[in-house]
Amino acid sequence: MDTEISYFDFKNLSPQDQCQLVTTQGQIINESSKNDLRFVIYKLGSFLVEITYIQQNNKLASFNVYQNTYAPSQSA
């Protein structure tokens, strides 16, 4: 990845720019299919993006962004 973008900066991009950034710089961490849909989860910086595609034509069906709220616990 060239530069790391914050969750908030990413959310301020246009939907087209968000999709392009995710598909060109995101890391696929999970992929599954159900019926005629393909679900792909990308890691981009410190957040996740889920894109659902219609398998028949590879068109975007939905696009969701999740802020990573997981923080490993620190041992004392």
C-alpha cells in the first residue's frame, strides 16, 4: 500500500474513489459466495471494507465500511 489512509479520510472520498482505492490497494482477507452473490472483505489501513458483488455480471451490490474497534488487551 502506498500510503495509509484513515477511516475518516476514506469516508470523505466519493463512492467511486472509495471503491477504486479498496480494489487496488486493499488486502483481501476473506471471500465467500452464496446464491448469486460474492462477498469480499478487504483490509485497508486500520479498517475493513465489505463489498458484495453480483456474480453473474460482477457488478457491485453493496459496499460497507467498518471501523476497526479491536484493540488487543495489554498485560500488566
